[in-house]
Amino acid sequence: MYNSFDNPGLVKVLTFLQTHNTEYLSGQDLSDVLKISRVAVWKHIKKIQELGYTVESKQKLGYKLTSNSDELFPWEITSGLKTKVIGQQSYYFDSIDSTQNQALKMAGDPANNGAVIIAAKQTGGKGRSGRKWVSPKGGIWLSIILQPKFDISITTLFPIASALALSNALEKTLKISPELKWPNDLTIKGKKVAGMLVDVSLESNRIKNMVLGVGINFDVDVKHIEKILKGSSNFYGVASLSEQKNKIKPIQLVQTFFVELEKIYELLNTKQTKKIVSEWTKRSSTIGKNVELNTRDGKIKGKAIKIDEDGALVIADNNKINRIIAGDIIHLSK
Ligand code: BTN
């Protein structure tokens, strides 16, 4: 596990190599400038190479960084991150059962507000309604700890607002407009590219903390995941961002998402829910469609008309209006 506060020596060497990547830097120069021993410089460079960065080493000339790692290491996340809280602390795991489980363990500590848990792969990834979330290497799997100020009544809008934030980030970075499927799925041509999972902890009618789990199929083997999930409930196909024409680095998407999420979070804190509802509706593939969902009291069918300010989906069936607060819907047709 790597976090944003350990390894200051390694981060110093790496940052210096990254900002001087057009020249060779001698071990002695690095040692003098960074005020660490030559042995320490050498050890850090070895570790940096192990982490997936390419550092060329030439006798008499020294070291030169020729390529960066694509892993979402804490120091990569914080470097140039334009947020106040979200992502300013992070924890990176090569492999973990579920970032959500890890974040839930840490969520009660006030010092962890805005902290992010990231994993290169998850062995027990969790989806909504107790489903499994297939999380191989290549995806973006993260959970964000939040200790919000907003009212408990906003809780149900939060997942919807978070999906909107991710959609905004994808528009900005990849120049694509994913569709938003109620409540919090992002789809491309009707197939799921990302999902959100929110766990809320309440205390005497106020929110103690929340954990937002985000799964993004960034560069995954779609066929492989579809094979595993086929036949399971709420399965309607998988999409991967790697199928898009434009290419970006995962770090660009993650940093932009954190900025967009913080903006949305501010809107929620200041009760500007109308704006979120209208922006979500513009991008929604659900509104206007005939939908169906299973409830404990049987099937509900009808036309999805709108979402209310608390995020509930309003469905009309002849003259009957149903307000759905949670659940999984199936899109039937226009
Ligand atoms: C969904 O069912 O649509 C929600 C999927 C959420 C998956 C993410 S991946 C990171 C975090 N850790 C988990 O175990 N689940 C969430």
C-alpha cells in the first residue's frame, strides 16, 4: 500500500526527474540538490523503476526519466490536483478485496474527510444490491470518504449527482457524452461503462459519513467481463472507455472527476438541487422511456417522466403515478 504522506524521499527524486526529463541527472547532482545521500538516491531510483516508471541510466551521464507509470499512485493524484478536499489524501493498493470495505473502515475518522482509496484490481468488488463488480487490472476502482454538511434529505440525490460529475469529467477529458441511466449508471450506446455505490452512515437524523464507490471500465476486456456477468440481474452489456477514439491517461480522468465532484458537492451543500436535476435530465437516457422494475410488491411498469429534487424517479402508468426512490430499472423502449 502506498499513501500520500509516506515516501517523501522517493517522491522528491521522482518529481525532480519528472520536471527535468529532457536531461540526464547525475547521482551526485540529485544528492546535492535534494539533500539526500547518493545511496538513498540510488535506492529511490530502483524503487521508482519497480513501480513501472522508465528511468534510463547511463554511465558518466546519470539518470533520465523516459516514461511515467499509468498507476494511480497517491503522489500522481495530488500532483497538480485542483481540489480543496477530495483526493488530497489517498491510499493505493495493488490488490484489495474492495476499496469500499477499506474506506468504510476508515470513514469514521474526521481526519479522513475527502480521502480516496484506490486499487489497481479488486478481488471482491461490490456492486449495488449485493451484486459483484468485476474489477480486473485496467479499470479505475476507487472509494471516496465524505463527511458532508448537507441535510439528510439530500442523501438520495447524491449518487445521481455523482454520476453527473463523472459524466462532466468524461465530457471534458475524452470529449464524449455518456448517457445517464437512473439512478447512477453511466452508459455508452446503452452499455454500462461506470457505476456508483453509496454507503451512508447516519446518526440521530444526520449524516455521519458517506462512502462513494466508483467503478469505471477504463481499459478492460469487455468480452471477459460480459462472460462472467451474463445472466445476472441488471446486466445489460459492458463498455470500456478504451473503445473510444480519443485517448487519455487514467490520472487525467480521475483528477478531473474529483474537481467536478467537488463542484457538485458544493451545489448540494448550498441546496442547489434544481440545477443538478436539470443537468442530469439533459444527459439522461431514462427520461421518456418505458421502464420496468421489480419491487417487493411486484412489477412496476410505466413511462419515466422526470426525477424529483430528491432524485426519486417518477413513473406514470395510465393515470397512476409512482415515485421510485431506489431500485434497478430496465429500459423497455421509447
Ligand atoms: C454498481 O453496481 O453500479 C456500482 C458499482 C461500484 C463499483 C465500485 S469499484 C470501487 C468500489 N469498490 C467496490 O467494491 N465497489 C465500488
